[in-house]
Amino acid sequence: MLAERFDDLRVYQQAFDLATRIFTLSRGWPRHEMYSLTSQVRRSSRSVCANIAEAWRKRRYVPHFVSKLSDADAEAAETQNWLKFAASSGYVPEKTRQELCAGYDAVSGGLVKMMAEPQTWCGPSSMVKEDHVEYEVSG
């Protein structure tokens, strides 16, 4: 598949789906968490997507591209951290937390693969083909 826009990327689509799930899930959290845990997990999950979008626009410059992908990866880890707090507070069932964290592990795997092979992604969008790039990292 030819990736012409950031939202054509599977890693972006996965991150967007996870952020949407987190938003829906966090709607039922206590009101006193609105400006702390709820806000933090929503912000960090959405930031994964935003940083992927920014990386796409900066792909003409490999160091900038990799830097934004690194930021997206860091935000994914932050989101996993907040999910751990949410589960320990009883707001998220442990099974749901594990599913969401596994999703972020997959997103991180894709980001790490993209950072390791930026030449596959950088340059004009007419040259970026996603079908030959495998996101999953073993071990």
C-alpha cells in the first residue's frame, strides 16, 4: 500500500484506535480524576498520534523524522504508565490494561522499526510503500 498521508500508516491507525478506546474508557472515571489521571492518559495517548503526524511532515530530514518518532514512542510508554495507575486504582480491569498495553507494545515495535530504517520512510510520499515493511519485532 502506498502511504500518501500520515493517517495511511498502520502504526498511526493503531495508535489512533488505542487513543479512542482510552477516551471512551476514561469517560466513566471519577470526576476528581478529571484534571489528573484522566487528563494525563488522554493527552499522552493522543500525543502518540500527533507525533507520528509531525514525523510524517518532517520526513524530508531524517534526524527530525527519527526525533518525532522517538517522541511518539516515549508518549506510548507514558500512556502505559498511566494505564498502570488506572488499573491499580480500580478504574480499568487488569485484562483491559494488558490488552491496551499490548497494543502500545505493537505501536512501539512499529516506531522502532521505522526509526531503525528511516530511509524506507523519508523522502517524497510517492516513494513510501508500506507493504514491504514489517512492524513486528521478535524477541
